[in-house]
Amino acid sequence: MNICMVGYGAIAEKHMEALSGIDDIRPLVLVGRRPDPSAAFARQWRFEHHTLDLDEALANKQVEAVIITSPNEQHFPQSQKTLRAGKHLLLEIPMAMNAADAQRLTALSRKLDRRLMICHSMRYMPAMREVHDRIAQGRLHLHQIVAFFGVLRRMNTTSTGKARSWTDNILWHHAAHLVDLSLWVCGCRQAPDVHCRFGPPHPTQSVMDLHMTMTLPPRVLVCIAESYNISVYRWRVLFIGEEATLEFDDGTLYDGQGKVVVPHRSIVDLHDQDQEFVNAIQAGRDPGITGEDVLPAMETLQKAQASAKGAWAF
């Protein structure tokens, strides 16, 4: 399968690591924003061509599938172009910066009959699948989900320490992971009770702290806190249920006594997710996470943003 990668950042690296372990993947075109990093990434991963022009890449009839890993605000317009060019699409989150555009993109993928898979990669973590399966099978009745994500972004660098030329969006990017996770493990399509507050804005990077609560049917309390000001990286989710308490800590699932339930797997191991995307294209079927699957999370984020207005908003 001939692929086009849009972006050359840290998550693009992880996608290439995953794709390099999948049979019959041919890195054909790399699309970047700056000449030197684009050329370096293309050399590293043996892309046959690289360009700064997405239209040029999409005009290449050999390109079958596109992976978009560009800055948040570019996802929706680039995805529209990709689908209209007749390419299948693996899209990093957020799929858009509002719920209406997410609905438009989903409808476009159906109209053009192109596979669209959204990278809500927490659904493919073995630890999270264990929680999901216990709830789905009636072995865990949840009362609360308490989630925290934090990474230092005061200097606006990537997870590898490289300077960024764009700023991240704590609500539509990182909160999207935890909102989607909460809805997915609970088997919910909507969150009727959503409240969100933002912390004081950074002079150049907008909102850096977020606190969000919601209640999911039947009565699961969800609390999500995130910060780009924390000095030490954290990614933790506590699932409090009648039968057990389970804690996810950066890829490992523990029980209430600290015993390992599901062994560690890196949260940026994207092999299973990317393999599913390839399999879906080859089989002519829907991938594991479609646009429709993600719309409930996008609609919840829209409610969260509306709730936060009046404090500090984007």
C-alpha cells in the first residue's frame, strides 16, 4: 500500500515505526511545512518523494492512503482535501476543532466511500480494552472515572524536547482522548451533564489548564483534569467500581492493591491501530474507529467549550 504522511513530528515518527512493521507498506510521499525537517524525515523513513504542497501529493495517483499528523487546526481542511482526492485517511486527533466540522467530515467520507479512521489510540491500549471488556460483560459496574493528563508545555516543545512552530489545544487534543475513553468504556453515545473550566491563559499559548466533569448513564461520575504546566509527565486514569478499583498508569493497569492486571505497553505503540486501518482498506470495510464512533466525543467537547465561556475560553 502506497502511503502519504502529512507531518514529521513525534507522532508521525510513531506511525512510521508502526507501519514499518506492517507488510507491503510503501512510504511514497512525505508532506511537510518546512524544507529541512521534511527532507530529513523523508530520508530517515525512506520516502521516495517529499514536498511542502499537499495538493501535489494528493495529485499523485499512486498514493492510496494518507496519514495526517499535522497541527490541530489543519486537520479538517487537509482531511477534506484528502477524501475529495479519493484517498483513504488515517487521521490523528482532533478530527476537527468543532463538532459541526467533525460531522461534515464523517458525512464526506460516507458520500465518497473512503475509509476514515480516527486515532483515538487509547481504545487500542490493552489496559483500556480490559476495562472496556469488564464493563461490557457486566463484571465491573462503574461509579467513577478520575483521569489526569499532564505534560510540560510552558516552553512549547514536543515530547522529545524539540521546539514547536505551533501551539497545542488542551481541550480539542488531549481532553479529546480522555472524553472519548470515558464514553467508550461506558458504552455511552452522549454526556448530558458537562461542565468545564479553563485556567488562566498563557501569554502566547492560550489555555494551559483544564478541569472538566460529566455524568454518564446510568450515573457514572467523570472528572478530567489536565495541565501543560506540570513539571513531570503524567497519564493516569482511576476506574472505581463495585467489584474492583483499577488504575491505568502510563500503559500499565493495576488493581486496588497495586498488583499488575495488564502489563505495560507504551501508549505510543500504534501497531494494532495502524494495522487495523490497513486491514480495513484491504477488506473494503469500516475501520475500528470511524467518524461516527467519535462524534459523541466531539459533541461533548463542544458542550465543554460552551460551558467554559465566561471564564477563559479559546
